[in-house]
Amino acid sequence: MAQIKSTGTVDVELTFAELELIRRALRLVDCYGTPEDEGPACTLLDDLEATA
């Protein structure tokens, strides 16, 4: 599993299909991820849905 070494802001261009795949993957963290990954995944999902 990847380990986060630092945080920051990144601008990335995605198609709607790519964005939907990322959203689906983040939703799976709740069922299949580790407990320490659930909070960050939910936060990122909320951020992605607020910008869509």
C-alpha cells in the first residue's frame, strides 16, 4: 500500500468517466479499506463531489 509522505494541492484534468471511476473506488474504501483510510477517502470524496 502507498504511504503518504506529504500533502498539497494538485490540479488534474479528468474526463467525467475517469472522475466516476475514482468516486467508485473511494466508496469501496468504506467496505474493503483499512479503518485509517476511511476518513481521508470520505474527505476526498466530499471534495470531489463539491467541485463537480
